[in-house]
Amino acid sequence: DAGVIQSPRHEVTEMGQEVTLRCKPISGHNSLFWYRQTMMRGLELLIYFNNNVPIDDSGMPEDRFSAKMPNASFSTLKIQPSEPRDSAVYFCASSATGGLPNEQFFGPGTRLTVL
Amino acid sequence: AQKVTQAQTEISVVEKEDVTLDCVYETRDTTYYLFWYKQPPSGELVFLIRRNSFDEQNEISGRYSWNFQKSTSSFNFTITASQVVDSAVYFCALSEAKQGAQKLVFGQGTRLTINP
């Protein structure tokens, strides 16, 4: 069974450009999470969805960031316009919501570099 | 607010030594879940264990063991007879224990290096 799939694995862009990160959760999982990892701030939860509905987006840094989950098998995280301080590894994770917190399965991450 | 502290930023030991990674947490919840994840050099995060706050029994899985002490708000992780493949960054995390609550709060991580 395939794990969480993220694309692209690496993205290099220039400041001001729009960046879209993609995630396909594990089939059957109904919770999806977006995390950001930096040296300075560690692992931070940006937003998570249950059954395609955003539940907590308090970690989204600012209006430049937006996330969508149009269906159970796909989610996007968009940054527009991007800034150098957005450079980080972005992880997507999914879990099966059985009521209580379950283990989250992480994708390989997207390493974003904004020049 | 929930908080997880991993005071050890980096640990370096020689292969076959035992090593303990510390994790201290803060929460006002009476019920909660604790997790450990491993991030090897390849970058992905790998789930190791989940423990709920009602279960203070220590757990052993092969060379890995976990010591949960609710009285001191600690959930420490010990690797016995360490191996080079154990080299990774290890994260402790905390979650509320209520329906639909999935948010994980991570510690800063401990970078463990096992030298041959």
C-alpha cells in the first residue's frame, strides 16, 4: 500500500512567485495535516482537515498561505506570494480518525527554497 | 497551552551503549496522548509509539523502551545496545485526547548520533 505521496520533492522558486505543494493521503485515512519544519522553529502544524473540512488553521502563518482539500484523496498548500522566510521542509501527514488521536503517517516532505 | 520540551539538543554515543532521550511535557488536560517519532537522515518521520495518559506502564519493544512518569510529566525513551542505524532525530509529541482532536505538539527534537 502506498504511503503519503507529496509532490514536488524539491522546489526552488524566486521571491514573489506562487508555490503549490501537493499531497495524496493514504487511502481510507480521513484526517490530513500540513506541517512545516525549520531549524529555528522545529515542526509546526499549519493546518489539518477531518473529512475534507479544515478544523484548525491557527498555525497558518499569514494570508499568503492557503490550503484546500477538494476531496478525500488530494490536498494542496499554496503560498502566494512566496518569501525567502518560507524556505522550509513541508510535510503532509494523514491518519485514520477513529475518534481519538491515532498515529500520523508522514510523507517524504517537500523541500522549498525561496530565493 | 500544551508544550513539549526535549532539553537534549544533541547526543553522541558509541555503538552498543545505552542512551536515554528525555521528554518533559506540559498540559492542563487530564487525559492526553504522548508520541515518539523518529526522523532518519532520509527525512521522513516514522511513528514509534503512542501512549495514553491513563497507562503508566513502561513499554518495551526490542531494544526500545519507554518510561512514562505522570508525576514528573515525563515520557523518556531508552535505546539499549545502540546501533549506527539508530542515528536520527527523535521527536516527542503531545496530543489532546478527545474526539476529533488530532493536533500534535512536537518538541524540538534530539539529534542522536551513534558512532561505530
